[in-house]
Amino acid sequence: MENRRDWLKKALAASAAFPLGASLMTELMAAPVSDAERRFMASGASGQITIRLNANENPYGPSPKARAAIAGMLGEANRYPSNSVEELKKLLAEKEGVTSGHILVGAGSSDLLCAAGVAFGVEEGSILSAFPTFPMLMNYSTVFNARWDKADVNDKLETDYPLLASKVNDNTRLVYVCNPNNPTGTFTDPSVVKGFCEEVSSRVPVFADEAYLEFLQPSWQVSMVDLVRRDMNVIVARTFSKIHGLAGLRIGYIVARPDIAKKISRYHPGIPCNQAGLAAATASLGDTEFMASVRQKNAHARKHLTDYLDAKKYFYGNPAGNFVMFKPESDAYQLMNALGKKGIGIRVWDYKDKQWCRVSIGTLEEMRTFTHAMESLS
Ligand code: PLP
């Protein structure tokens, strides 16, 4: 069976030209991360999924304010969104305490992870990350000849920051960290992450992906943006896809020193965002009431799942976001397939010769459906 790297290379060869073709982008974004997923996708069963516990989406949809903003912008749909991008950048700069020159807005944060993957991947060294983690940036950099160096997560499925720091070497071009980490769901005390970023960024740039930060209790929501404000070699990525429920409208951003933002923007297409997404993101920004309500519903539905996993004595990473990774008792492909036949989608990772299931947190009703399905299959 072709390995992942060959598969990516083939995808690259199939793409017409640089910048990346849309088909390559789509394929890399939907890349299977395990043998079970490759078999599941090949079987065509993924088409039957109606309960989507496979993409860490927000099941509650956009906030009322975002919905109103989308409806209100329709008259502007004939206009290119250059002004709206600049307006959102200004608001984000204010929120983050930086200048507009520190901000890049993209079609979801994936768009900017990919651009960063290319910007640092073409330097032909290695990109270092924990493993398993969200692979998007590394997928892109390996297509552009970088090596992906990995530091296994610890026994609790948490990013092992001391191990990661020990693996930085002269070939390292960038270190990617993700807190809370996808797919393991685990969270590391921000003071540890900050200490790591401060130390390591004096040698190489650190990319801190904070896609799930807002699912934490407010006192734990400590962004690494503070380090960007202190002019450090740190890049922070945020997204409107998760707590804001705008994954389908594709808005994310990064905050970085203007020289680093410029370096990444060289590999980023001109106007990737759409008016509807920009209007929704602008309206959703700072909507603490909506975020608190999603956070609370997510925690409640997540507890239903972890109570079930505890009762059945599954091993899982202590979850901080809107997903949980656990070790299944039986073959993960069989489980994925059986759940798929019931219309439930999950993800499966290969890690240390074992299979790991990642279940996204849907509504409480969806999580009840999931645990009933698990019961019926056990
Ligand atoms: N970063 C992490 C850690 C993710 O898990 C995801 C999506 O699941 C993304 C970034 C990309 O999100 P988006 O492109 O929708 O902003």
C-alpha cells in the first residue's frame, strides 16, 4: 500500500501549478490519517454519515448575531471583499493588542497553516511537532521537501514539551504546537507552553495553534499572542470554525511579527475570504454570551461521553476541547464501519502500533445516540 508521503507526492504531481491547486488543497485537507480511514473511505461508507462526530465542528451553528450579519451582507455579495478583510484585520488587531501588519486573515486557519507549511517547508530542513497532532502544516511542508520530525505525546496523551524542546536541532525550521491538542484532546498548562515558546523561539520560530482555546474555562484561555506582542519569533493561529460555529464560511487568522507575516503571505492567495464569512466573523467576534453557551453545552455533552468511557473502562486523553480520543477494545476499522452504517462518523488514528478513535462532541442527543450505538456493538 502506498504510504502517506507517496500519496501526497502524487497529489502534488497531479496539481497543475504553484500556488496549490484547489484539488490538492481539498485532498490534503481530507487526508486519511490511518489505515482504518483509508479502508473506510475506499468502501464508500462515509457517504452515509448523518451524525458528524468526525470533524470537531460546532453542532449548534452560528450565533444569532452572525446569522443576522450574513443575511445583512447579501447586498454586498457583488463586491470583492478587500475592504471587509481590512476591517476585520483592524478589529482583530485591536482585540489582540497588535497592528494590522501583524494579522493575516485566511479561508479558515487551515489556509494559513498551509501557507506557513510552504513558507517554512521550502527551506528544506525539518518541521518538528508532537505526534499525534493536527497534521495540516506538516503535510504541506513535507510536500515541499521538509522532513516531519515527531515527538511522541506522553502516557497521558499530552504534548511532551521537554521532549519536544530536546528535539530541536540545526535542521529545525519551525516547531508546531497545538494546545488543546488535536486529536488527543489534552491540554497543557499555558505557563508550560509559554516557557517552551520563550525558550525555543530564541532558536527557531514556534507556531502555536489555538483552534480550541475558547472551549477552556476563561481563566485557562491564555493565548501565546502575548509573546508576539513582545516581538518574539512566535506565530499564533486562531479560527472562527470551532466555538463560533462558522466552519463552512472559512475564516481564520494568524498573529505574527510583521516580517514573519509577510514571509507567510508570499505563499497565500490574494483574496481567499468571502463577504458572508467576513460579516459573520466580525459579528461573532467578542460575542462572549454565545461562546459561553457553546462552551457550557459542549462540556455537558462531553461529560456524557467521558462518563460512558469511564463506566466501560476505556483509556482516553483528558479532554479540554470538543473531542475525545480513546483506545477502542476491538478493531477500529470494524468499529468505524459499524458506526458508519448507523450514520455516525468518527476518526481513527494510528499511533504506536495501536488504533485510536477520536469522537467529536455533538449535541447531548447525538452523544446519547453514539453511546447507545457503542453499547449495541459491544
Ligand atoms: N487547527 C486545528 C488544531 C484543527 O483541529 C483544525 C480543524 O479541525 C484547524 C486548525 C483548521 O480549522 P479551520 O481551517 O476550519 O480554521
